[in-house]
Amino acid sequence: MRLTSFRRSGIALAGLAVAALTLSACSSPAATDSGDEAKASYKIGVSQFVQHPALDAATAGFKQAFDDAGVEVEWDDQNANGDQATAVTIAQGFASSDLDLVLAVATPAAQTAAQAITDKPILFTAVTDAVEGQLVESNEAPGGNVTGTSDLAPFDEQLALLKEVAPGAKKVGIVYASGEVNSQVQVDAVTEAAGPLGLEVVTKTVTTANDIAAATEALGDVDAIYVPTDNMVVAGIASLVQVAEDKQIPVIGAEAGTVEGGAVITLGIDYTKLGYQTGEMALKVLEGADPATMPVEVSNEFAYVVNEAAAKRMGATIPEAILAEAEKVE
């Protein structure tokens, strides 16, 4: 899904990569019939932690960057299906392979890849806090063989949006996976941002997707629910949405995939573009750039995405000014 309707500046860890790259160095060059300069050919492993719209979009965007650059790639696509042990097995397999580079999609996939692979460059995407996740020494100077892009959300603006959709809200509920560092970072940031807006944050944790419905019920008398970019909860969003609809509680998502899954609204990033940005970084690495000195990047564009049918089912009203500019999904 292309989000072009409304954009705002976000927090920048580093500037966007904007140049289209043509690579002259290659691992397996093949001359074209027209006699043009040879294109590069590489083998790249993709470790995606779980399948859901945001992560799928990030992976697709990453690959599109290579297509647009005319670089041939043999892809080894692996998905852990939300299982940490499987993610470890994937990382170990990549470590012993002859890959030129590894893409890790989401924090758990990136952590297992970083632990297992030390002699190949690793690019991550859809990671909220790479420092907290112990992937890099700092965002400005990663210091090892790992760098990538963060999906840090504009928490202040998202909570302000929640107040527009639920003007009388006093309590905000959050359900998240206890085992995801990425999610704890977000919950802490949302809790800090909620105070000045007069919002109290109520949280419940889950260890499996089967716990989501019960955890949502256990939030109690909350006025709205905020869904962070938690891989387990987003993958099982239908369970949370069903409870919210039954209780007439509006759900605000941190990203567009959650809105597609039944949340009312978000002001979030475009994961296809984030993945593409990561692909541009990977192209630079394969050309010779050092991940150790390549700063972690973050998207600086955000867009409104709304689900009017979900708003109706949850008894929420989306301001007309937002509707006029938002991307609409069903």
C-alpha cells in the first residue's frame, strides 16, 4: 500500500539514502548482451520473524531497491513464524552459508542473526531501538557488522491523535509480548508521552498469541487501546479487535498494517519505504561501505491511515479534517 496522503517530519537518526546506485564491483558478474557494464549478482538471506503486513511490506521494499538498481540477487527467504527457536536455527544456517549479506526483519530476527553471524554484513529493519536491543553500540556509530533502519513511531503525535478520536479518554490500554524488547521500549515511551496529555496507561502482557483476547479483556475499563509494533500482537490483531468491538473501545495502531487488520486509525510510517531505505543501505554495503560506521536510519515521513468500517464498529468518530487527507482501508 502506498501512503502519500499526509506527511510529517519525524525524528531523524540519519538522513535518507537518496541516490540510485549502480554497482561496478560484484561477486558473480555477468556481462549483458548489449555490452553494457556488468551488473552485480549476490546471494542474500532474509530472516523475517513473523508474517504480518508491516514486516511483509518491509521485506518487499528491501527487494525492490535491488530491482530498481538492476542488481541480480539470489534470495534465501526464511520465516520464523514467530518462534524464537526457529529464528536461531535460521541464523545459524545463514552463518554457515556463503551469503554475501543478511537482512533481518524485526527485533528478534535481528538479535539472533547478530549473535550467530559475525563475518557477514547484517542489515536490519522494523527494529524500534537497536541500542536497547544490543544490536549496535550507538545509532550514530554501530561499531560492528550490523546496521539498518528503525521503525520508531511518533508517539506524542499518535497519542494526540488518540485524543482526537476519543476526546474523553482517560485510560489507554496496551497489550504486548513480554519477550519483545522492542515492545517494552515502546510501552515506556508511550507511558512517558501520556502524562502531559492526562492519560493513564494500563498494560497487560502475553507470551503467546492465544493469550491476546484474555489480556485485552483484562485491561478492564479503558477508553481506548493503543497497539505498538509488537510482532506477536499485530500478527494476532483479530483477537484484540474482536474484544474492542464488543466493548466499543477504539483501537489506535502504531502502523498501517494494524489498521488494515481492524484498528481505527494510525499516523505511522510506510514499511515498504522503510524496507526500500534499508535496501539502499545494503547496496552501499555491498559496494564497500562499512556497517560499523553507517548510522542507523529512521523514516522521516508519516501518513494518516483510517479504517472507517472499524470506526463504525467501535463507535468511534474520525475528525473530518483527518478523513479528507487520510489513506482509507477496509
